[in-house]
Amino acid sequence: MKINGLLRQRGSLNFKLILSVLIMTGPLLGMLIYNNFYAIDVVREQVADSYKNMLTLYMNQIDSGLYDVDAYLNSMLSGIDLVSLDQAESDADYYSSKVYLFNKLSKDIPLYDSLSSFFVYADKRQELMDVNKTQNLTFEEKDHIQEYVSDLIRSGSIPGNSTQRWHYARIGQNDYFIDIVRSGSVYLGGLVRTDQVLAPLQSLQIGEGGSVLLANDEGEPITDTELVDENEIRLHQSEGDYYLTGSDRKYLIVDSASVRGNFKLVAVIPDHHILDRLPYLQGIIWFITASSLLFIPMGLYSIRQAILVPLYRVLISMKKVRSGDWSVRVDMQKGGSEEFRILGESFNSMMTEIETLRVNVYEEQLNKQKEELQRLQLQVNPHFFLNSLNIVYNLAKVKNYELTMKLTRSLVHYFRYMFRSNTTFVPLKDELEHTRNYLGIQALRFPEKLKWSIEAPDYLTDTPIPPLVIQSFVENSIKHAVTMDRLVHISVRIDFLDEDSETWVRISIKDTGSGFGKEVLRELQAGRSVENERGEHTGIWNVHRRLNLLYGDSVSIRFANDSESGGATVFIIIPINPLMEVKQ
């Protein structure tokens, strides 16, 4: 009864699925798939074997040419030409040996078809001589070659001698393979242009959109990088003789590695080109496909409309939700399955409620964070304010008008900076100037007991940082380190850090006081808040909280006691973000 009831519900998913399966002809579809894939795999394997043998033949020729150059370089090592150049003491002997060697290399270079140029580098005289096969090289290209070879030899990063002596190098706008040998302080080497290596392969019929290119052992293309990048072709070391890769269009990849260098020849063959060259096989495939068109389309269309299209809409919507688009809704068209219609309506209703809830929660979090940042930034130490007024009073009482004006001006700058409540970030130079004003005021309060220094490179002065960060830690040092018993030195240093492709500003604040107490230091290193005897949070907690609100986990604060002076040391590492808003 249940089955008959479901069959009568023509709009149900079960009915449409059963109807679609009945319409399809299983054996014919299986034969079509089997014939297609089996025949195409056989053809691909045959084509891959053919190109493999061809690439191996060409690679053997290339390796043979490189081997001849290697043999020539080795023979030069055992000769007296390089030794004479190395042991030449006078300029006359040196230039005589140099001219003789230049003539010999110029005479021998035409014997090696693949070789572009020889070069000789005398380390004692820091001089490089090159011998080029062609005179068509531009001065710019010659300069690039000489600069690259000289830097390579001076850096001492010449690859060690092995079977694979030829290594890839990008010099100027051209690609080369380079081999270098050494005799004493004289270096002899050869350069081979990659386009000369590939020149004999240009006549190969790879197919439109295909190519024969060079790649290194790690699968990175040396030539035709645009073809590889645009089609997302992966050039890796496969276990078999060939493999398919590519994004929109598929390519058959066949390669042959060199035994003389860390590179390989790679044939990138369009997959459609393989089938286009086999009309007989294509005829069989089209015949089977045409026969199946009598039965399969009806079933496929029914399944697509009943299952695949609604399911695809749901999957697309869920992917958008996963990527963060909470405004997406599923559009279920009329005439679809009842089950998918109910699923779509439920999904849309749920997303509406979730989006409303997220907006409310997000706005509440933003408002709370903004209020907390403003509250933390506007906190002013009343003791400092009263002490500063007391100093002004005493200076006025003794009629020290010059210091009174100086202190008053510093206080004006200080409190004007303090009340910048609408500023989230300020230039580093403003924060340092504010800290100097503060230290100048405190120096009047503690005459002969406080010395200070601030060091910062000029190229960092426009870096945006939160206000009152440095001054708060300096204020903490004065509060706990400066007394009337001894002289205390407070130093502030700004450094630039470049690590893991990211840039940072490191702020170091040190004093020569008695340092952090063990219990306080332990709490600070653990990232916990420290309170004074009246239960009040310290200025350190204020800065720590503001930095966490602005930077999250990307900020780092480290506390320690200096091993030499025993004073407190604070290191703050803040990421540099030039897009942060700085209000003047």
C-alpha cells in the first residue's frame, strides 16, 4: 500500500527516481562507458609511449652534447692554459695567457652546437672573460651574464661536481643551463641557452595549445610558464609513464629526465588532439553514443530535473554559507519535488533567523569593543596630574618662570595627546614625542635621579601604532623604579623586524630599577592581569587589553628582568599594517 501510494504521488522524489532508473538502459550505458574509457586509455598509452621514446631520443642527444662540453671542460682542467693564467705573476704574463686562452676557446666553441658561450673568471684579479658563439648578443645581455657569473662565483654557491653538473639559471630575460669547473683560483664554465636546446623540437606535432617545454626536478616549468599557469598544469614526478592534468582542458604529460642536469623535457599534449587524430575510434564512439541517445536522455533529463538541479542549488547555497555569505537563499522553482521544496523553505527560514542573530550579535560586539577601547584610552593617572600641578605651583612660588613655562608647555602637549579619544592609531613619531614630553616632566619631578633615552630609526616614524602604548610602560617604570635614593636610567628602543615574509616593529623598554617581583613577573608572563594592593588594574593591563582588542593573537608582549642591571624589561612586537587608519 505504501509503495502504491508513493507511485501515485507524481511530485515525490521517490516516484521520479524510480521512473528515471526504469527509463535508462543499464547494459547499453555500461557498454558505452566501458568502450569509451578502455579505447581512450589504450590510445593514450600508445601515444604516450610514442612521445616517451621521442623525448628520450632527443634528451639523449641533448645529454650527449652536454657531455661533450663537460669532457672539454675536464680536458681544460688537465691542461696548462688555466694553470698559466692562474700562476701568472706579472700583468704581461697574465694578459698573454688570457689572449691565448681567448683564442683557443674562440676556436673550439663552434665544435659544440648546443653551447652558447664560454666564460673564464680569474678570482685573484676579480675579472671575467667571455667567449660567445654569436655576435648578436646585446650589451645588456652580456652585462647580465657577467654580473650573474661573477656574483655566483664570489658567493661560493657553485654546485658541487656530480653527474648532473648542469644547473638552470635565469639571467636577465633569458634562461640558461650553466656548468662551472675550477682550477686553482681560475673558473671555467659554459652556458647553454634553453631556446637552443628546444630548437630541434619545434617541428614536433604536439597539437594546438600543446608544447614541449623544460622543467626542473621539482616540477617547476623553466619555459612556457604561461601555458602551465593558465591551465593549472601540474608537472610532478609520476609513477607511470604518463598522466593527465589541467583545469578546464586536460593535457597528457610525458617527460624524460636528463642525466647531465637537474632538468627534464616535458611534452604537454592536449587530450582532444589525441582523439582528433584517431577518426576510426571516434567513429565507433559516436556510433555508440548515437545509439544510446534513443534511451538515455530521457532518464538523464528526468534525474537532472528531479534530483541534480535542486540538489545543486542546495549545495551551492551551502558552499556560499561556508564561505561566509549568510545572505544566500535557495531558489526552488515550481514543479520540483515536494521534498526539495520543503527542504529549501526550511533552509531559507533558518538562514534568515541566523543572519538576523549574527547581525545583532556582531553589532553588539562592535559597540562593546569600541566602548572598551575608548574607556581604556581615556584613563588618566590622577596622581600624575596632581603631582604635575604641584611642581608648577612650586616653580611659580620660587619665580622660576622659565621652567614654569617649559613645564606648562609640556603639560599642554601631554594632555592634548591624552584626550585624543577618537584616535585608534597614531604615527610612531607622535607617540615618541608624547613620551619625551612625559619624561621631560618627570625629570623635573625627580631632578638628578632620572635619565632617559629614546632611539628610533627615521624610516619607522610614520608607522601606525595605538596611542599611549610606550608612554604607559614608561609611566609604569617611573612609578615602580624611580626613587629619591639612586639614579635610574630608562631607555626606549625601536627596531624593525622582517620574519616569514611579514614586517614587525619591536619596542624595547628597559629601566635600571629593582625589576619585577617574582610573583608579578610570573603573572605577567602567563598573560594574567596584575592588581595592586587596592585591587586596581595596573597600566600594563590597560595596554595589554587594548593591543589584544586591536591585533588579536598577532601581537606579542614579553616581560623579563635584565640579567645585568636587574631592571624591568618589556618587549612589544606589533605587526606593521600601512592600511591602519591614522588620524592627525
